[in-house]
Amino acid sequence: MDLPKVFPDITPTPQDDGENPICAIQYSDSFKEIMGYFRTILKIGELSERALQLTSLVVEENAANYTGWWYRRKCLSALSSDLGTELIFTSEIGGSNPKNYQIWYHRRALLFSLLGSASDAKYELKYIDTVLVDDCKNYHAWSHRQHIVRTFGLWEGEREWVEGVVERDGRNNSGWSYRWFVVFGKGDKVSLKSEVDYTLKQCSLDIHNESPFKYLTGLLKLSLKDPSKFTSPTPSVFEEVIEKCEGWGSVHAKCCVIDFTRDKDVKVRICGELMEEDKVRRKYWEGRRAKI
């Protein structure tokens, strides 16, 4: 974009670093020119097609420029722009900035403040899938997915979807966290037996994988703390967990036994074993044993 031709009536506002800046940042000439025009546009509050085009240059130069994204949204709203096209633009910018807070917030603002329909939200779930293929632990993508599912009530199929994620990588703690969100987020009563059976199966695939054991521990502790969330939790579930975990014998499995067995002698014995096997946390297990 030839800025002087597009903005013949605008005088760029240079950055004011003061008279004697201690450490002035050496911006490129292109960046200086774009931001000079943008500062003036901000001052006069122009919401036009050319101002929208200018914000494209601003966020392309620096995708973390939250003022650029904010002003872009003001332009989009004032011009009644095609927001579907805007999502595509944001996807293109986001491709090289997958962990940029401002881009994810911009997407959320488009979906919830400007678009606001379930069909657009379903499109967004597909977009998130593509992001997670490249980085299955992208915090922003997982958080964004939770917000969309909760806001638009798109719970159907999410449990099956996240099971696929866990099957591909059982150590994906983000996937396990999302499963918890899906299972308990809607507010329906949960079958403790069913969830424990699924988790034990995943534990058996790799007894040294901490993720399913942490999920299992969370399930059982929640069932004791708030049984109203479950459809008839029974003692037999705990007995099955203790039996299997004693048989597996990994550090994570033994930790589960200590947490849920009522046999103090067993607790003391396993703490002693872990003091030898898990030497990095020897003092921790010694402290656990002392409190039994």
C-alpha cells in the first residue's frame, strides 16, 4: 500500500521517545511509516475502509499490537464488514503466531460480539483442530475451544473427539484436562464406574504415564467430596482401583493406593517402597509416612 497516496490528507505522527531516550528501539523504516499514519488515524478517530486496510499493515508488522486489533474491530463494526472474511484473515495471521494472545482474543470477539451464531462456532472448532494438529498443547487453542463449547452448548461429540486426542497421545495432559471439562462442564450426573473403567484402561496402556493416574485420582477424590455429581458411586470402584494399582506397581499406581486404601499398614509399606524407588521425592514420601 502506497500510504502517502492513500492518505494524502494525513500528516504522520512520529513516535515521541523524549529528548534523550536511553535506549531507543531501532524500528524499520516501514514500521515507522505505518505507525506514523496509524497514530494520526487514532487521534482523529477515522473509521473508514482505508483505516481498516491500515490496521492490516499494523498487525502484520506486529501481531501483538493490541491497539491495532482493537481499532480494527471498531472499523469492522462501523463498516458492517464481512466478518467471515475477517476470520480468514485472522487465521492467516494466526498461522505464524499460534500463541499470540491478541489474535485469539480478536477471534473470540468476532465470534461472540459480532457474529454470535452456532454455525460460526462450529467452523471455529474445525479451525482449532488444525491448530492442535501442529501443537497439541497450545493453551490458547484449548481455552478457546472450552469457551466456544460452553457458550454455544456444543457438547455433542466432544467426548468422542477428545478420546481420539488421548488415543493418539496418552501423555497429552491438555487432552485429559479437556476431558474433565467435557465430562463435568455440562452439569449432568456422571457415572463414576464408567469414567473409572475408561481411565483404568488408559492407565494399563502405560503404567508410567502420570496423566491418566492424575485424572483417576481427581475422579475418586471428587466422588468423596461431592457424591451428588455422580450417579451412585460405590465402594467396589475403589476396591477395583486399589487392586489394579497394587498389581501395576509403578510410582503413580502406588501413589493411588496410598491415597485410597484404608489399610494403614499398606500405606506405611508403600511409602517405604517409594522412598527407595522415587529418590528425588524421598523426603516427600517420608513425610507422607510420618503423617499416617
